[in-house]
Amino acid sequence: MLATFHRRLDEIDAAAWDALRPDDNPFLAHAFLAGLERHGCILPRLGWQPHHLALRDGERLVAAAPLYLKGNSHGEFVFDWSWADAYERHGVDYYPKLLAAVPYSPVTGPRLLAPDGAAQALAARAIRDECARLKLSSAHANFVADDQVDAFAGWLPRYDWQFHWRNRGWRDFGEFLDALTAKKRKNIRQERALVARAGVALERVRGDAMSAGDVDFVYACYRATFDDKGNYPALTRAFFGHLVDAMPRNVMAAIARTADGERVAAALFLHSSTTLYGRYWGAFANVPGLHFEACYYQGIEYCLELGLARFEPGAQGEHKLARGFLPRRMRSFHHIADARFRDAIAHALALEARHRDADGEELMRHSPYRDEAGA
């Protein structure tokens, strides 16, 4: 078995890569990951250098991983800045580090593309060996699917909570609302009514029906959100166009228009055959309730229409709880090469886990669903 590492995903055959995906998660598609590289989103100056793993048996690709050399911790959503600070205080380099993840995307999924547990373990070992060969501080795997936990035995586990919506077989949005407590049901109806009274209506547009103008507007909304917060928009207009061209059936945009047809906001989603992923939002008008309508309620309606089982609307945000999204454990795993730092980080993570457990119990006590409220 030969492990090789690649500075561009296009060095690995797209069909062979995609054949290793256990499902149609769009973020693990060769088209998505290679598109980030081709269209100026993955650059050393942004802290990302591709270092993708390919594990071959002869000519046959038997395992792979989206892997990056990271020069910072931006765009990861698993925060290890304090670890980097500790290394710096001791005069030790924390960066670069190895990271198995989907850039800029806090979405769950396999981080080791391999057909079984044995192949997954070999891939995880290859990442650790590469960390040692390059004399790096650490290797990390973020937002790891539950069925790959065993492959990271010996790595330090870490978890946090995200808020996900689960489809319980409701026929429409009204049935979903009926499952909520009276207070939460009333609040959602009031939020939706605010948008309607403002004369704003939303249209869901699939990728294969999006015009160049639609893509321009969705990208402008994305840029506006980052500009408003003083953050750098790492994704490019070319990448947005690539998504629509290369993966049209995985893309949906909820576009808000005023009564006279002016576009004022948009939210971009990707989805597989089972899961909707909320990604980017932006608005050029301050309409009460519009963020919740575009980012959450339009997504829930879309899931109900298509029969999708789950909706992951993005990182953080306890406000999602009141809108039907329940806490779900998000796992990451960390290989720390230096035993001294590893012991200190392990101790900190054990304390953190106790707090996370308490947080989860408290969150579930505020479930918006009638059959779980106060549980």
C-alpha cells in the first residue's frame, strides 16, 4: 500500500475519488473541492495549501482524504487558537499543521474516503505518519461522521454542539408547526407574517434554473455579509459560478424580492439526496424576520417538499433551537505530536467535555417540541 500526497486535487482522478464517497455529500465531491482550488479560494496567503492523501494498492485508489497544510486556523470552525498561543509562548511552532476537513464549511461527513474500517484506519495512520515525516505539531480531523470515530483511536476527541432539523415525516410546514409548543409555533408564524407584511416574497431557485444574474446577486449578498462584519470573503464569484455549472442539482438559492420585483436578499444552500446544508446569506434591506425566513423556514419547506431527512443550517446559533433545530454532537479528532502539549490539551479537553455535556442537557430542556419540552 502506497501513500502519496498531492498539491492539487486534480492530480487525483475525479471518478476514482468520487467512487470512494459513501454517499452523495456534495462537500466531498471532487468537483466541489477541486473547484475551490481552481477558482482562487485555496491559497497559501489564506492559510490553505492542499496536501491531499491518496492511498493506492498498485494502480487502484483504495482510500483518500481532503487534507491541507494550514498556516492559521481561519475557516475551520473548530477553534484551537488557544493551543497555538500556548505553543508560541513556549517558543514552539504550531503552524503549519495538517487538517482533514472541508474548507470554510462546518458540515459533518466522512473525512477518510475509504470503503471500510480497515481502510479508514490505514488512512488515519498515513496522516499521522505524514505529520511525523514533516515534523509538524499536529494533525486534525474536523466534523467527522459518527461512523468514522473508530478510525481515529488514539487521537484526542473533542466535540461541540450544532443545531440540526430532523424530518419526522411531516407532510407540510403546518404539520411541522403543530409539533411545536404553542409559544414557539406562535413566534414562527409572527416572524413569517412580518416578512409578508413588508411586501417581501421568497422564491426557491434550483441551480439548473439560476441565471448568471442570479449568481451575481447571490454572490453579492455573500460579499455584503462578510464586508459588514469586516471579514475577508474567501470564496470567489468564479467559484459560485462553478458550483452552479458543475453541481446544479445540488444547489438551491432562496431569493427575496419586494412587491416591485427588486431582489433584496438571498440564502444559498447545497444538498445531497438526504440532507440540506445552509451556507451563505446576505441582505440589502433591513426586513424584520427575513433572515429567519430565508435561512431556516425556506430550508425546512424545501426539505419537506423533497423528503430530505435532515437540515444542517451552519455553525453556532442557539437562536436556532426556538425554530425547530435540536442540538447534535459535532466531533473532531486531534493528533498532538509532542507528549507534553498532548497531555495538557487532553486535560483541557476533558474539562471542556464536562461543560459541553452540561450545555447539551440544558439545551434539551428548552426543546421547542411538545413531546420533548421540559425533558
